[in-house]
Amino acid sequence: MKGKYSFKIAVLGLVLTFASCTDLLDVEPRASIDSVTALTTEDAVNAAVNGIYDRLQSTNLYGRDLVAIPEALADNGRATNKSGRLNPEYQNQVNAHFIHWQTSYFAINQANLVLDALPKVEKMTQANKDFVEAQALFIRGLLYFELMRAYAYEPSVEIKEASKGGVPLLKSGVVDATQIKLESRASINDVYESIYGDLTASIAKFTSSGRTATASFANKTAAQAMFSRVALYRGDYTNAAKYATDALAAGSVGRFQTRDTYVSAWRAANHPESIFEIQYQTNENIGVNTSLQTSYTTLVASGNRTQTGGFGDLVPTKALLDAYESEKDADGKTIVDVRRSLYELGTTGRGTAEIECTKFLGRSGQVNLDNIPVIRVSEMYLNRAEALARSGNAAGALTDLNVIRTRAGLPAATGLTGAALITEIMKQRRLELAFEGHRFFDMKRLGMDITKAAPVQSLAFTDFRMLAPIPIREIQANANLKQNTGY
Amino acid sequence: MMMRKNLLSLLFAVIIGMQAFAQDKTVSGKVTSADDGTPLPGVSVSVKGTSRGTTTDASGVYKISVSGNATLIFSFIGFTSQQVGVNNRTIIDLQLASDAQELSEAVVVGYGTQSRRTLTGSQASVKGSEIATMPTNSFDKALQGRAAGVQILGANGTPGGAAQVRVRGVGTIKGGTDPLYVVDGVQINSNSGSAAFTSSNPLNYLNPNDIESIEVLKDAASAAIYGAAAANGVVLITTKKGKSGATKVSFDYFTGMVEPTQYLDVLNTQEWIAVRNEALINQSPTTEPGAAMRTTLGAIRLDPALTTDQIAALPTYDWQKESYVSGRTNNYSISLNGGSEKSTFYLSGSYNGTDANVRNVDYKGGNINAKISNKVTSRLTVDNSINLSSFIQRGQFGGPGGGSFLGSPTFSAPLILPHNPFYKDDGTYYGTPADGGIAGILNQNVLMVSDLNKIESRVNQAIASTVLTYKIMKGLSFRPSASIDYRFIKGFNFQDPRTADAFNVRGRIQNQNTENINFILNAVVNYDKQISSVHNISALAGAEYRKDQSENVQQSAEGIPTPQFTVAGAAANPITTFASWSAFKKAGVFGRVSYDYAGKYLLGLTARYDGSSRFGANNLWGFFPGISAGWDLSQEAFLKNNAYVNQLKLRVSYGSLGADQIGNFDSRGLYGGGFNYGGVSGIAPTQLANPNLRWEQNITTNFAIDYGLFNNRVQGSLEYFIRTSKDLILDRPVTWLSGYSTISENVGELQNKGLEFDIKTVNIDKSANNRGFKWTTSFNFTQIDNKVTKLYDTLTTLPGRAVDGWIKIGYPVNSIYTAEYAGVNPATGRAMWYDNNGNIIYRLAGNPDSYSKIIGGQIPKYYGGLTNTFSFKGFDLEVFLNYEFGRTVFNNQSAFMAENGGRLFNTLRSIYENRWTTPGQITTVPRPFNGNAETLGSGITAGSRFYEDASFIRVKTLTFGYNFSRDLLKKVKIDRARLYVQGYNLYTWSKWTGFDSEFINLGSGNNGAIPQPRTITFGLQLGL
């Protein structure tokens, strides 16, 4: 029967179609690649390093939080409640704190994966490998430091009964579930040792690679400068001074600005003083809600009060503004501090006009788009001044202090020693680095109480809110992890 | 066929003619349909108590010899049987009424059809004619309240907007909940319809007038044939086909008004100034009152020195009236069908233009549908169909789901401070960004934003299929088919440089194009056999392959020369380009065997073996069987011919279904791109691999009774089901130390148990002559208990969930976990909450578990519909109510509107009038307080206060129609003509304090979501 015959053919055809398609269900993604074989070529490793820098742009890290929250938590910033953002941090509400735990560990895993993969990459010169390794080590060291200063005490001021140690140290990468480790918190000292190790190795690898880089990427000067800062936090003043000297000597990235160029330096796409500066492209604009520009000011351009841009959520406290105007000349007139020019009256577009910080004013040519300095040269003078002062070298400290003072337009300080010298160094550090994410950390590393004007309350160093809470889900997902006291 | 029937009639006639000698009387007459008066050929006419009988001929005429006192029984499939006493008459003409539930009709089931009498699975049916006039664009929304076990909510009131359809509850935690849509055998991709800029429904392509019937497969026995895609139910849509005969034309038109259902009662300028002043003074009681008033006025850009009289003279502007507006709807649909014995066709076209109840939001679209069927040989039939459609929607600022966007009229209009005028004296917009905006936190002139921006999405779609049906031998056929579902979605967002969000960048243009290609091949073999006239066997086997691929390209650019330039090419700065690609492949083989013994004892077996590229390498394939059995007591001797019991069928079914609505690459370990820095491309690990990832599985057990009583004047079903969803895929959190957040694993379990009841009654029926009074009622009710039963490890609560997405064992999916609001302290006016020991607290601080509890769920517990239809002399009136109870949702629009001057925007009058003002006052509204949080207190809208009961009963439609008499129409050569007026969403009973509680939370709650509209339409339906 004809019908039956064609039916058989049809069924046979169907069966054969199914059977012959070994790739019946094969679909390969086009926007991703398999993670196990991803990092086997030089191109892939280079792309993977770049992927770590990408994390640093996060608003949890340098995109906003590590720059703005230290100002809100401490005594430099006052929240205006125009969008409501940063108000909880300004009020030191419980849990209103740093939240870069996740992003930092994600980036650390990426760095670990690159470091694990490097020895197995073929057809890549040792110099190129060293250059990649130096960058990965620098970022890993940097991020462990950022974790430490938010989630743990600095060794010299550790409150023993409250302290739960440092942060978990992970040094190998994870691509599949079997590699996951439920690490507990390492001791504060172990983490600092690890950061020292990473930065030392990074400096060595930058040297052996023979490669230089701009401040947009990790570079040898940046590793030295970061070492200086880490040592200062650790209370290791010898190294703080030594590495500040190294960083200042290098001179390849970061040029100290004069008083004349001081303000215009803050208008350039890349701050000329930057030793390491996070870059943002136009498509990476953080936008009108959480960029630094919108956080700090309603202005879109200096001197233009007719056009409103952002919210201006965090403005300088009266105490900070007063500090810029605290020195008088012989006639009793206030001496003009050039750094005060970076604060001006904002618009009424979001409510009452306030005096606002204009360090981030769309420097990259677009509103809310700013490259963000992580370390700049001025800090090296201040680090060394403090390190020398604290190790009894008052003369050396004064020299460095006066580099900063005279550049600002203040007369050179003379005859200061001991506590008075340190107080003045700390004051200049506050004025120089205000709204750049130093204030809270500087007070915390020195065990200082934070004094705040009414209506908000002051915060004693002994208060548990000096440390950030580890995300609750991390405690739930890892039985070995101890939460900070009070949370 | 026709010829054989005629032959058969002739034979009968001859036999009857021969027997006529023995009889004393010949009765003749014509049998017609009570529905439309057309003659009914093939009606069986038998003499009660004898074996004698005949059938009507092609023109419905019969002739039979009987004794003068005999009784004739007229019966015909799909119509209610009638018994008529002869009473010595010689001519008996009769109208047969169609059987309300068509117990014997063939219904569409997966990959085939089956007689409703022998169905053993659970399946809800809705006729196309029931929903054809509803002004909803897509048919899914029209199904709301029509079918037991099927819960539907419109995502918002956007015309042509999305809807959420849930069959028998929610059976997943992470996966999708949409049912599988199969239109004339083509599995439609219902996911890719969401255009980025408007709320869009992928089912808009289908003209509701083209729909013949909709079947919702609810249990495993009916749906297992769709295997891994069937866990959320399967909706089978059958569209109209051509019928041989003279060409028939149908024309359907409606036009009407779309309007807001309500405006919120907010404060006038004076009241707002007063309450703001109060809020400031409450915050700092030592402030001198004059200073507080100066602050209040200054902050909203009024002269701080205004006197009381001057304040009293300030005008109030109603921004809602300008933003929520009335619009029009127009719908045209025309169809032609006809053909010869060999070829038939069905051609139709439609156009719909509908405005939203919000300024500058609308829908325009149409489709062309062509179906042609050709009998190539006596064995081979080819069916071709193609449906082309295109629609364009204008959307609202801020996106399809709404959101707290200052420029969005739907969000901002009720909140804008009422002293802000709309226009300046010269007629231009007041408060442009160049002028510094309007006063208050909601500082954008939303009329300007709405008028100047262009937000659109267009969907072009083509669905085509070719089906061959080859009859191999009697009862055996082979049916291969190929289909394609092609969709192109074009989103366009032009932000005018004069509006606030694009002012600083001199205009912004975004384009998003998505192309989706869904290709399906399948082949089915059907076999039907009757053995010794009581054993009926029907079997089916088939195979199917599907590939679905989606590609998306997006760009944005800023800086346009002037607002007339609305293409990205004219912009100075390209900002982003983005592209994505994704695909899945599925393959499966399936089969079904149905057996019945004389229609009494019924058995069904179904199974599918399915594979999908979405799952882990170790678990690509899954097996999904279903078994069902039934016993139709009405076919037993003791009930057969019982006048009171027409059907009494017990059914039971059990089976397993798969759920595959997860990401296409969720099982893979991936390094993703896009982690760029400094203009150089970068990659990063994005996902941990899980090669064991497999289907979520639904085990369903179903018990049911189908009943038809009192000559089928009462009929319906009662069903009880247990749907256990196992192996639910959860993103199990892993420590962030690993570099990842989660891993997808099959670890969860939940259960839906429920009861479904539906009943249709003919209460009064004097319509035997087609013009008398008739009243029918249909009612359906569904009750569902949803409960999470298992999570991983020893967890009782899934970590990392939002307050309104709580997953806790023993509670429904996405329960709400927050602090119970305790009202206001009568002494101080401060807001209070309860902690978990029942103590009053003023601040929600510390561990949320110390004060939070589950206060409600987002899955309704009861829902359904009630329809009453009255007809009399050509007039008909239908009242359709639908209802839903037990859903609690966050009303964030009302939360914003409850701040009573805490920030610079307006407030609901009811909140203002009930605010605490004097010690001892008992109220639930705290005193106004600047910033909304008292010193050491939490914000006044925190906790359970604005989680509101979203239950409603709604007059969904009220339709009053008139059918012109057939006799009259005959004179003008018209088959049928009907005029009607219909009200849609006419009235709602609800405790909800916002615009409307029918919305889906697409991430921003009801903030800025376009509310459901009220629509009044006038319609005309013509048949030529």
C-alpha cells in the first residue's frame, strides 16, 4: 500500500533526523566563554587584568563610597537630605557604612585567577607576565587594605575586647564550586604582612617587567605610594617615610602642583598630581543619583548658579569651612587659602543653596563623569611629614608640612614640635585631602573620637560603629566568619 | 461525506417507506437551530420505545410514520435532545437549542482533538465569542475571571500592555510562571514581548475575533504531552478556519471612551503650606512660628514675607487632571471565510487604536491573517496559515513598570506641589529646567516631559505554519508541520534637550532592537480504532524540535543640535553600544493513548521525553508521564436516559510536568565580557558551573466531578488538585569570598493545593421560540493554598530576600516580612510598631528578625468570576464580575502620599485629615514631621503600614446589546446584526487607597504604573 510505504519513510526520516543530530541540543553562548579554559592565552589574561580594574569603578569602591562615605561618617561632611542619600551615614546610623566587601572579594578572586593562570600561559614573554603579575598583585594588596580599614581595627589602636581580627585572606582563584573555601578572619598582622608582600612583589615585578604606565593603571610609583599609606596605617613610620620618599623620587607619574595651578588641576580630566586614578569612559557615567559630582554639588560648572545638575547631598561642615579660614595675617585679616576656592555656593534647584565642594565637577567633559584620584602626590608629603614627626624628626616633618602650607598660601610654620606639630600636620592633611575619602580613616587609625555638630551626635572611637558591618549573608553563608562586635 | 449521508438518508427513507404500510400516520417537519435558525441536517429522529428512526436531510427536513400518540425523540450532537408528543399532528417543526456545554463536541487537546465526554484531564475552556468584544487588545487579559484555576492580572493600564497569567498558583521560586501558549499548534515565545520602553504584550498579534476557542490545560494528564514546558499550564488557542460554502463576511466595530477610574483627593495650596509648617515646628518646637513659615514659603519659592491673606489667595492647580486624561478607543475587525469542497479560506484583518488614561500614551496596531486549506488528494490536505501583525505603543517616561521618576506624570502628578502652575502667562511651560524647574522635590513640569519626549516601541511579528495531513488508511494519519514565530521589537526613546533629564547633555536618544526567531518542526501520527463497537482506542505519537534565538542591539547617544533631530546619527556623542545573543534548543518525543469502553470507563496515558540545552550536561533529558482515568456514571444503565442526570463523570489524574523557564545558560561556568576599563576590553568570571542542573518538576494529582443535571440546565465541575513542585532551582548563596554570589541548584520544594468549582445554570428559559426571556448564570471559584515546603540544608528561610519576596517554609512564595504597624502613640503623635514580643517600639533597628513577621502574601487565596446573562426579544444584558481576595501588596504611591509635609510634595487628604494633632487623639496617622522620622524613630511609612489588602470585586464588563430580528435582516440580505454598549472596569469595590490595586510589581510597585482604565464602548457586529 502506497500510503503505508510513505508513512514508513516519514517515520524513518524523523528517527534519522533525531539520531543523526549529535548536536541536537548544542548551543554555545556568544557573550561569554567557558570559565575553565578562559585564561589560557595572553589576550585573555590581559583582558582578565582589565576586568579587575573595572571592579574598582564600582560605586561601592572608588566610584563613590570610599571617597564620600569617609567624609559623611566623620566631621567633614554634612548631609543636606536633598535626595536623602548619605544622610544615614552622616547620622552614623547603625549599618549605614561601607559596603565594598562583595566587590572587593570578587576583584580579589579575579586577581587570584590571573595569578594562578599566568605560569600556564604559553607564548607570552616573561616581561609581559611580570607586568600582568605586578598589576594583579597591586590591586590585590590595595583591596585587602581597603577591606582592612573598613572592617578591622588598625594594629596600634585595636580595641582588643571588641576586635574580631582582620579579614579572610584568599590567595587562590575559584572557577568551580569545589574550590570554594569557608575562610575565617586572619589576624590583623597576617593581613598587613600579606599586603606588604603583595606590594613589595608588585614593585619588584614592575621593575623586572621594564614597563611603565600612566596613573590610569597600576604602576610602580603607585605601589610605592600605597606602601607608604599602608605603613602609616600600620604605625610603621620608617617604611611610611621610606616609601613616600621612593614615590616622590620616581617623578614619572604625579606632578606636585603650584598654587597657581591648584584649582585648574581639579578641572583637568586627569588630576596632574594623581599617582593612581580610576578612569571612567562616557558610557561608564555613574549618573545623577550616586556619582561624586551629584553627591557633592548641585552645580554643573563653577560659577554657574542658574543651572542645576545633581543633588548636592553632602556639603562641608561649618567646622571644615572655618578651618580653611582660621589663620589671620598681621592686620587680623583672614589669609586666603587656595584650597577654599574649591568650595562655592550651589544652586537652589534642589532646595536651600549650600556651600559645596567642587573637586568633582564632571572633569571628564560630561556632567557626573569624573576620573577619581586614589593617591596623589600631596599625600606623600603629608605621609612623610606625619611619619617623621611621629618618629621624632621634627625638622624633616616641618619641611614637608611647609611644602603643603606654602603652596596653599599660608605662611611657613616654624618652631612646631611634638603634639602641636602633629596637630598641625593632621589639620593640613584634613584641609588638603577633604572630600577625597581620608578623614574618617585618618581619625579611625589614630583612635580619635569624631565630634559632630548638632543635630547629629558625636561618635566615640570606642563605639562599635567605627567598624563596618560584615554583610549578614556572609555570616550566614560562612560559619567560620565572625561578625564585628555590635552588629 | 455529504453524498454518503444523503445515501444513508435515502436508505432510511426507503426502509421507512416500506414500513409505512404498518403505520397509521406520517409526520414531517423541519428541524432548525435555535441559535441562528439555520436548518440542521443529520438530526436523529426516533420514535420513543421503538427501534424506528430517521435523520433529517440536507435542508433539515424529516418524514416519519408513527402512531398518533407516539413520542418523537430529536437528538443531535452538540444540541440538547428534545422529546415531543405527536398528538395527532402531521407537521412538527422544531428548534433545537445548542447544548450549553457541548458535552459531546470535539475539544482541542495537545496535538489533537478529543470528545469532551471522554476527557479525563483537567481542562478549562473559553469560547472566542465570550471575549471578542472586550477592549483589552490581547486575549489573555480578557480571560480574567472566566476560567477556574486561571488567575490573571494586568501588569498596568497601558493599552496593549503585559499581563500575568498563573494557572493553579505559583509553582516556582526563581523560574518563570507564564503558561506555554500554543496557537494552532505553534508554541509562541511569550517572553520576548517586553519591549524596554513600554509595557507590551506578545499576544497582541492575535485578533480576538479570530479566536474560535481557548483551552487551558491544567493538570499533568492533559499537559504532560508538552513535557518540560508544561509545568505552568498550557494555553491552547484555536483560531477560526474557513468553511466550504458561500463566502461569509463578518464585520465587528467598536468605539468608545477610555477614562481614569478616579483622581486622588490631595491637598490644596493652603492646606499643604499649613501641614508643611506643622512638620517643621514639630521637628523643632523652639522655632519661632514666623520663622518656620518663612522657611516653608522660601523652600517652595514663594515670597517668605507673604501675609496670611496673601497665602489664602494663592491658587491651586490640579496636576492630576492634566496628566490623567480621557482618550478614545476604536477597533475594526473584518473577516471572510468560505471555499469549495477542495479548498477553504479564512481571511481577516483588524485595526485597533486605543489611548491610555494617561497623557501621550497609546496603542495602534493591526494584523492580517490568512489561512488556506487545500485537499491535494483525497488523502493529503495542506494547511497554510500566516499572521502578520504590527503594533506601536507610545509609552510613559520612566519605563514600562512605572517607577519614582520625577518626570513621570503617573508618578508625579498627584505629588507635585499644587501652587505650581502648568504654563507661564505666555502659554509656554512653567518651570522648565532652564528656569530651574518647578518648586518642590518633584521639580519637573511633567506635562512638558510628557509632551516633548518620544517614547515608543514597535513590534512586528509574523507567525506562519504549514501543516500536511496525510491519511494513510482509515483511522491512521500522519501530520508533519513546520512553523516560525518571528518577532522584531524596536524601542525608541527620545529625551528632548529641553526636559530635565536630558537638559545637561543636550538631548539623549536610545534605540533598542530585539529580534526573536522561534522555529518549530514537529510530526504526529494519529491512530483511531473502534473494536466491537464498545472499545474505542485513540493513539498518537510524535516528535518535536524547537530552536529559539534572540538577539538584542542597543545604542544611546547624546547631544543633538535641535529638538527636531530625533535620530541618533545626528547626536554628537555616542554613549553606549550594547549587544546580546542568546538561544535555546529543545527536542522531544511524545505519545498518548486514550481508551474508553462504551464511553463509560475512560483511561488516558501520556508521556513525553524532553531535552533542553538549558540544563546541565549531566541532566539534559527528562521524562514526563501522565495517567488519568474516568468513569461516566451517566452512561451506566441505571442512569442512562435519566431525565435529571445528564452527566456525572468522576475523574482522577496523576503525572509529572517539567518547568524550564530559566536562563538559557544558567548551568554553565562562564567568563563574561563587558568588564571594560580605560577604553580597553575586559573579562571576568560571572557564573559558577553546575553540570547537574535539571528540570524543575511538578507532580500533580487531580480529583474531579463533571456534572450535568436537569436536562443540562445545571452543569459544571468540581476539582481538587495537589500540585507539588520539586527540584526548584534556587540561587543558593555562596560566600562572596569565592568571587561569586550564588550557584543555581535544584533544591527547593513547594506545594499548591486548591479547589476549583464552576457552575453554569439556565435559571429561566422561555426562549424556545428564540425571542422569549432567558436568564443564565455562570460562576467560578478557585481557592489556592501555596506553601513552601523545603529549602536547602536546614534552612527555614531563604536568605537575601526582599521584604516582599520572603521565602519561608510553611508560608506562600513571596510573603511579606516586616514589622507590624501599631498606630500612633496618642500622647506624642509618634508612629509605633510591634516587635516580636508584642512590645511597642519606635525604631526598627537591629536584627530585623526581632521585629518582623509575615504579615501577608502576594498570591491571592480566592478568585473567580460571576456572569449573569439576560435575553429577551433580541435584547441581551450581561453583567460580568470578577473577584480576587487575599493578596497583599505594598502601596508605595500611597506611602509617598502619606508624608504630610515631611518632604516637599503633596499628600492625600484622608491622611491630612486624620493626622495626629492633639494629645489623647486616637488615630493611625502620625504627626507631620520634617524628614518623616522622629528623633530616634523610624520613618513613618515603614513596616506594614502601607502593605494594603489588594482584594477587589469588580464589575469587569456590563454589556447591553440588541440583536436585530432575522426576518427584518433578511430583507436587507444581512445574516445577523447586533448593536451593543459595553462598560469595562465599571466599578470596583476595594480597600486599596491608591488608583487601582490591579498591577504587577515590575520592580517599582505601583509608583508611576499606569492605572487600569474604565472604558465605555459602543459596538456593531455584522454578518453578511
